Amino acid sequence: MLNLLEIKNATVYRGLHEVFHNLSLALPQGCNTAILGPNGAGKSTLLKLLARDLYPVQREGSYVRLFGQERWDVWELRAHFGIVSHDLQQQYLSTARGVNVILSGYYSSVDLPWHQHPSDEDRERAQRVMHTLGISGLNNRMFGEMSTGEQRRFLLGRALINDPDTLVLDEPTSGLDLKACFQYLDTVRALMQGGKTVILVTHHIHELPPEIEQVVLLKDGKIIAHDEKSRLLTDNNLSHLFDTPVKLVQHNGFYQALPGTT
């Protein structure tokens, strides 16, 4: 099976700081995967590798491949890969209208560029995406006037406008209240059940829906474990990952972390 992502012996720097040293990771296509780790583990750097914002040190035998290719035209890649990141939410223009947030996905921009004129077909698709996500009533609201949950849905719509095979979600429910959290997770679950592959990057155990099949544990820039979810999510593994005693509770396919005992 073709790998969705293949990282081989990647050494990656953020400024002068080496985040990854000879990192290797392979994720099979079509497999919903969570990348779980504490703050400082290297999750944001991994996201930037996927988004092609960062590249590994060039050397023989080291590469980052998406869908089997090292080099991509960004316009072509959007049809395969949609990323909803915390950085994008923080950087997005507060004055952008809701519908233009969706349409900006066609141009990989942070608002609809003034010189771009989406077709009627593009606008109709944007309306369908907003209807699916339950945000049609906010199509003219400015991004900066939306709640955190509303912003997150519009950025998800921005990724979905290109109908990508795979979605990468960065801590998708961070900052949401319980209702918005549950609604967003229901939306993500529906996308997975409809055939989308999801890579979920987080340190929140409760964000892992039942449809997640594999888990990667990332700590201090290293992959410390990669296996099926049912085998990997244990009290001992999570206690080691977060350097604190953890007791896992499972219900209806969801997990929650409680304080463990020493």
C-alpha cells in the first residue's frame, strides 16, 4: 500500500535548534492516525514539514514524501491534503467574510485575493460546504467576530473546498466549550465515516474519536511508539509520554485521561 506520509532520516531545525535528528515515520494511506505528544514534543514542527513550510537538512538517504512524492506543486497538493492548524487560525485576517474564508482555500490565501474571481460553480460549492458544516448563516460575518468554534469550522471548510483525500487537524477542539467540542468531533467523525483520512495532531486524549486506528507517540523530537490504538493507549505508555501518572478511562470508543497514582 502506498504511504500517505514517509519521513526517512530527517534532521530538522527551527532556527538554530535541532528539533528532529534522523526522524523516520511512515503512515499508510487511508489509515486514520493520531500523533500524540506533550508540548515541546515536536508536533508543530511535524505539521510544518507536512505543510512544506519546513524541509529537512539535505543529505543522501533523507527525505519527506507525501503520497510517494518528494516534490509537489502546491496547487496540485491541495486536492490531496488539507491542513487546519492553530497557526493558521491565529494568522487569518480578522476582516475576512465567512464565505471568503471558504473560497480562500482555492488560492491558499488568508482572504479572497482582490484579483481573483471565483466562478459561480466555485461559489455554489462554497455554499454546499457551509451547509454541510452548519455555518451557512455566518457567510457574511467577519472572521474576527466569530467564536473560536465558528472560526474552526470555517477553516475546516476552507480545507474541504478542494475535496482533499486527507485532512490534518491540529488540536481541533482546543479552546472550545463542551457543546462546540462535541459538535466539532461529530463533524470530524462524519468526515472519516464518509471516506476522508484524518491525521490528528494533539496532546488532548479526549480529541481521539473511535475512528482513529493508529497512534504515534512523539516525545522530545523522537517517535517512542507507533502502533494500533488499542495496543498503544495504556496507563503505562501515557504516563511515560507525559511524565506523570495517568489513568485512562474508555467509554463508547472515546478515551479520557485522569490523574493516576504513583
